[in-house]
Amino acid sequence: MGHDGGQRQHSSDEQELVELVADFVDRRVRPHVREFEADDIYPHDFIEEMKALGFFGLLVPAEYGGVDVSTTCFARVTEELARGWMSLAGAIGGHSVISYLIRRYGTPEQRDRYLPGMADGSIRATMALTEPGGGSDLQAMRTVAVPTGAGEWVIDGAKTWISNAGHAGLFGLLCRTDRDAQPAHAGMSVLLVEPGDGLRVSGKLPKLGYRGVEACEVLFDGCRVGDAAILGGQANRGWAQMMRGLEVGRIQVAARALGVGQAALDDAVRYAQQRESFGKPIWRHQSVGNLLADMATKQQAARLLTLDAAAKLDRGERADMEAGMAKLFASEAAMAIALDAIRVHGGYGYSREYDVERYFRDAPLMIVGEGTNEIQRNVIAAQLIARNRI
């Protein structure tokens, strides 16, 4: 079948997967999302179906039972899930980053131990990066793992805003393993920590949006792990590993924003055709028509930025600047589109009867999550200079 034939087969399989997700969202999720949303209930039924459909194994290699899709396909699947309910895309977010990290950096033993269960969703993983006092400043991290000298490490510290923490079977923990290292990031490792003694997950943190999926504080108090828990088997390499993982993470967050933006745009376009005022559909009033035109333009620009960053990763290129741009632009676009969807709906946009108020509550997460947009701009500026030194 030649190389191109293989590519075509791969892309048609991926297109079918995206259509499968879109069907799941339209048939199962959208009609029922309010039941889970209003009471902030964990969506067990949806999660079980997502496991069965292979959504937890998107970035796991086929030999471990995964679906093994391209980053581009992963972004499109994420967008479809978020178009139904952003929380469902959040349920596979950190999990997929940890899948990617173990696939790329894990020892053979780590891959054998975790990837098959991560592929079928029986092990769900999450990232543990953010700390109560640190936010996006990961260099100021205080969580520390101290070696005992007997092939063991003792972890102490706290992480916060950890998505899916209450249902996680594996924590990808970024912490200090050499407190004297200068700069600080040179002494950090990613530890693969399973729930057990010394690891305590707090109750759910109350949130504006992103309901259904929990975000918790995770406390490490004398939590012990062996050398085998260090990602890749060697300490003090975690910073570079996690930064590569966050390229995938930021593309995923951009794709979540795309899903919210698309849902808001779809609802606004539908409503603007159904609702009449002064004897004509409201989209024919220039002020509403202009809103729709700008919403659609922002959405398309956000999508192209996101797919460009994903394609770069698929080619094996560094994509930190591109992923940062996609995350920055797509999240701001989703927020603007969600607000404009409320404008198009008028008073109904403020009502719980319509979904647009939910999009408006969900969109800010992508602005402040996975590195705030203020931090993204710093990353983009630094990369821009590094790539264009005079």
C-alpha cells in the first residue's frame, strides 16, 4: 500500500473516530448534560461509555491496547467532547498528558505497568503540578521528595486544582528531588504515584463552571514511593519531560475552548434564525449579523491555530510557542464567543433554560488553566526572541 496509502487509511480511520465522538455527543451527552451540570454530579455513565469507546486510550500506543491517534485527531476528538460538555474533555485531559509522558519517557516496566490500564480507562491518571501558593509559577514549587537511601523517596507537600483527583488511580507528580539545584527546575522529577498511605485527596473545590468533574487539593504527607516511580528511571529530568507534556496539554486546552466556542456559535446561529423581531429574523439586523460574523471568524482562526500546533507536534517538531498561541487565542475567543452568544439570545441567554449561560461559565477555565494566559504571553515572547536572536 505505499506510504501515502497508509496515511490515507490512517486519516480515514481518524475521521471515522471523530464522527463517532460527534454522534456520542449529539445522541447521549447534549440531551442529558443539564441533569449532571445542575447538581454537579460526577458523570459515571458517560465515563463508562467513554472507556468502552476507547477515549482514554487516544494517545496510548496500539501494542498496549490504545487507539494511538495523531495529535491532530486528539485535538478534534477533544473539541467534539467539549462541544457536548467541556467537563468530559476535562476528564481525559490530564490523563492523556500522562499517557503521552509514559509513552515517550517511561521505562519498559512503567509502560507495561500503566499503559494497558490507561488505554481502557481502568487506570485514570491526572497531573499534579499547581500548588496552593504557586499557581503558574512552577519554579517556586515546594513539594519535595527526599531519598531515604534505601531505593525509596518520601514525598511531602500539597497540590491544588487537581482535576479528576477523586477518581485517579495514578498521579503524575512534578516535585523537587534535589532542593539545592540551581536553577530550581534542574532538580525536579516527575513521579508516578499511586493512591495509598500518605496521599490524601480533599473534597471537591466549588467552581464557577467545569461542573461534574471534581478538582481537589491533594496532600502528600510522608508518602513513600520506590525508585521505580521516577518517570524514565532517572531523577531530576522532570522539568523538560513535563514541558513536552504541556505542549500536548495546551493543545488539549485550546481544543476544549474550541468545543465551547463551537457550541456557543451553533446555538447563536440557530437562535438568530428562529427568533424574529420587527418582522424579520434577528440575524438580518446588522448588529446581530455582525456579531455572528465576528464569532465565526474568531472560531475559525482559533481552530486553525490549534490544528497548526497539533500538526507541528505530529511532525516531531517543537511546538511550545505554537501550543501557547493556540491556547491563548482559542481560550480568549471562546470567552468572547460565549458572551456574544448571550447577546444574541438577549434575556434568554441569561436563563438556565438555554445552554449559553453554561458556556459562559465554562470558558474562563481555559483562560486560567494549564498556565494562565498572562503566563502564556511570557512563554510566547521568550520563544519569539529565542528563535529570532539578533
